Amino acid sequence: MELLDPRVDFVFKRIFASENNKDVLLAFLNRIFMDAGDAPLDEVVLLNPYTDKDDPLDKLSIFDIWAKTVDGKLINIEMQLFNKYEMEKRTLYYWSKRYSGQLQTGGRYTELKKCVTINILNYKVLPNEHTHSVFHLREDSSGAPLTDDIEIHFLELPKLNQPAVPGEGGLINWLLFLKGSDNSNWEVLRMNEPALRKAMETLEFLSQDSEARRKYEERQKALHDEASQRDGAQREGFAKGMQEGLQEGLQKGLQKGLQKGLKEGINKGKIEGIKEGIKEGKIEGKIEGIKEGKREGLREGKLEVAKNLLAMGLDVSSIQAATGLSEEEIQSIQ
């Protein structure tokens, strides 16, 4: 039996946000908080539990998990299979909406409760090698907190390289479970983390349920289509920008080189004309100088464009095609 991928947000929510699996969510959250040095929670309340109305193709369906602790702290858990880019700004934006959304008209700021965002990512986003990174709002020099109301976690699955070790409990076992559908190490994970058993049983049940698999495949297709459209738009924009940049650079370079060449050519023609000492020689010199200046100006313009393209990282063959210069001429300006 092929297991469903728990990193697909639809499956992730079925496992961790079903009313019958609140104990699974609590155990997972406690491993996250304890890994960050915080005390474990005694209880958690689901604010948007999974229901059959959560349609994988409905853009209004929310596959994030919203929860609340007994003291009112809000927790938002998001599973991201594909990179949506600008994740840092995106997470701050949605954190701020959850935080400000607590305050009703006429409410007091003292009513605002701490908001915790937990991002579980199937890609790398932060410039470090920590699987689990936690951020707070603190003063630069002293490290004194401005407020404890903001807390943001990043769990980056590709950075998880350690194998599970028998007898070693903790967050690593949950992340290994989420990282893929390979169940060959499940016995080890169960030994390390008994609370994982129910999560594994839920995934096995969903993998055998035809309706759940249908919804899973629909959601997986929607996520792949979204990622493909986003990547396609980025590639198209890059290609268009490169083409426009090449055309503009070539036009400016040619114009600059032509002007310079014309000026130098005219001067050279005058000098040659004076040396000849005759009117015909002057005229001929001017004409020849203008022609030579144009040729030299055009060549300098192309060299100027080639310098810019080299600085942009283009290879020599592409620059040859764009400017008509020889390989030797391009190498001479590197």
C-alpha cells in the first residue's frame, strides 16, 4: 500500500486537526515548544477542526491549523509543500492578521493574547543549518524582549539529516514522520515517541480510504498546478526582462559608440586633409574618416554591450549571438 504524503496540507490537517486526534496535536506541539525550551501545554483547543466540508479544491478552505491554549494563547500551524517565496514577509502578514483580529471594536489592548506561528516547510528558507529556528521581538544590544506576544517558528524539513536513534525521543521523530511516506523506520520512531503511533495509524487509515485518496490526489494536483504556474510566470518575467535589457543595452552602446566614432573620424579626416594640402584630399580624408569613425564607433558600441553582458553572467556564445563580435574580441575585454 502506498502511503499518502503527510506533507500535503489536506492530509496534515486530517492527522493533526481532527477532533479525535487532539491528543496527537498536543503531543506534537509540546515537542516543538520543549525543543525551544518552553514548558509543555496541558491542553489545546481546536478552533478550526477538520470537517468533511474542507474541500481540497475550494480556495476558501483553510488547511492551516488554528488552536488556542487554556490561557488564551493563539497558535497557527501551516504546512508548506512548495515554496511560495517571500515567506518571511508572508508569515509576518498572517501573524499580524491573527494578532489584530483578536481586538473587537472598542476593545482594549490588554485583551490581546500571544500569537505563535509555526511554519513547517518542505524547502529551505533561512540562511542557517538549524532545522528548528525560533524568533521573538528583542532589543538588539541587550536582548531584552519588547513583548512576548510574537513568536515565530520555522521547521525546515530538508535540513533534517540525522537518523532516528532508538531511545532518543523528541521533535526529530515527528519531523522524520512528516518528511516522507517511507514507513520502514516507523518501529524505531514508535519506540522513541509512543504518541506517534496514533498519527501513523491515522495516515495508514487515510491511505486505504478511497474517498480520502481521491481528495488527496485532487489537492496534490492543485498544489502542483499552483507551483507550476508560479514558476512559469517567474521564468517568463525573467526572459522578458533579459530581452528588454539586451535590446536597451545594445541600442545605448551602439549610439554612444557611433557618436564617439563620428567625432574622432571627423577630426582624423581633417588632419589627414590638412596633410594632403589639397581640397580634394581634405574632402576624401573627411569622407574616409567618417566611414572609419562609424565602423570604429559601431565596434566600440558592441564592446560596451559585451562588457555589460559579461557583468550579467552571460556566456561567451550567447554574447557572440547578441553582438556579432568574435570570441577573441570578447575575451580581450574580460
